[in-house]
Amino acid sequence: MRGRRIYDFRSIPRIPLPRSVGRMIVAEGLTKRYGDKTAVTDATFTVQTGKVTGFLGPNGAGKSTTMRMIVGLDKPTVGRVTIDGRDYRSLRSPLTEVGALLDAKAVHTGRSARDHLRVMAATHGIPRSRVDEVIELAGLTAVAGKRAGKFSLGMGQRLGIASALLGDPHTLILDEPVNGLDPEGVRWVRSFVRHLASEGRTVLLSSHLMSEMAQTADHVIVLGRGRVLADAPLDDLVRDWTQRGVTVASPRLTELVDLLRGPDVTVAATAPGTAHVTGLGAPAIGDLAAVHGIPLHALVETTGSLEDAYMALTADAVEYSSKELA
């Protein structure tokens, strides 16, 4: 398309990484207190290699604090967290082991994007050619010479992602990486992190965009008030925390609804001539309609969404809630 740039991450040189090489993140009884406030309580989980793990939770749930403890910016009050069995602070070459985006604004505002990355690269002996690669990879070529302090939110995020990728790390930790990105950028991040996971790398990704996380994550960890509420494959989480149903449409819907009513059946109108039914499967509804000669224009089994499961899980763990509109 004219005016758009296609970024092919497959053309960028990468470190050969056999699937047998593991870089799991393991948290054991992780607790962090700030004075009399406990931000994280007894959090135990494993972020597996070869998968994109979504890290979810309401504002104030402890996600950012947990990520900071993983990379040694905060010290746990109790418990420990390791990467490949080692404390982050003991890593000899952190940038090539772990790439992290925790705060896209954590840059020298007077430096250009290119200079910011070159300074980082110099600390690990990373060649300047790699700086040019990640600049292109993150879509920063046109603004690489501009001061980071003048960047938009989206450009700042791209620079943060480029910084995380600089050492071609085995493990990637990204806190809200798509915040401020346009649809192209969001799609690029989704494709790229899934590509990294397919290479056997470890990816921990937080986001408040449930629809995007549903397309990106293989596994989900949910925090609420500092505690782990769920740690499961995404599909299992949705299945266990949402209710299956059937969308049915008929020109004689009122008559069909009367026949469907029962102690374990719920029917909710969703549009003229259309309703959502829980408590009965599509075969039972179709058979009942056929017996009574009621035509059906639609009969579709539905499952809940990640958003539905998330809302059910965190209903009692939201620190800052909004008033529902009647």
C-alpha cells in the first residue's frame, strides 16, 4: 500500500535458539511490601518458553511491581523470582538474556533515538549494525535522528520496543507495549511476539486490551489485589470462567421462547427476533423448534470471551471501580 511500510522481522538476523534451551521465569512465593501496603502477596507462577504469556489484572493489581521484581528493579520482601534459574542481577549480559519494556519514557529526552540505542549497545559490546537493524525493525528509520523527548506516545513505544530487542534476547518482558500504537503497530507487535515464541523464546506481555490479548497469548496469568487469581492456558481460562450459550433467531421467537423456558434455562433478547439462550444446547433447541414447526433463521453455539472470563475473575479484586450506568 502506498505510504505504508511493511516490516519483515523474518529478514532480521537472529540468534539460533534450539527449542531445548529454556529461559523460564519462575516466581516462588513472591511478596512485596511498601511500608504498610502490600503490593504483591505470595505470587507463584511460571512463564514458560515457547509461549506468549499474557499478564493481566486491574489497575493496582501488582503487575508492574511484579515485572520490576523480575528484572531486579525492586527487591522482593519475601520469596524469589528467577530467569533460567538465576537472579536477574547475576546475569553477565542482561541485554542479551532479557529484553524489557517497563517504561517507554525512561530515555534521555535530549538524545536521538539512534544515540539512545547506541549508548545501550556500547554497554554490552553490541555492534552498531544491530542498532540500525532494530531501528528499521521497530519502524523508527524516519525519526531515528530526532530527539526522543519530541516523540509521540506511539513513537516512544516503538523506541522502547527497539531497546528491548537490541540484544536479541532469549526472554522478552513487555509492559503495555501496544499503548499508543496505531493498528499497524499493534498488529506488528502481535505477529512479532508470536514469532519470537515460536523460536522457543519466553515472552511475558501485559495489556489492558482484552481483544488483542485474546489474539496474542497462549497462556494467561491474572493478578488481583496482588494475588494470582488464575494461571492457565487461555482457552482453558475462557472455558472455565464463561458460560456457553446459543444464539437463536426466528420469526416466531416469542413462541419458541415460551417452549424453551425452564428452571435451568435463561433466555435474553439481543435484537428483534433474536435471543441468547443458556442452559440448552443447539441440538435440543433445534429439535424442539422442529417438533413445533417453528422456522429457525439462525442457531449458533457461542462461547464467552477472554474479556468475559477476566471480568468474572476480577469482579471482587478491582481497586478502582466505576459506577455502572442504568
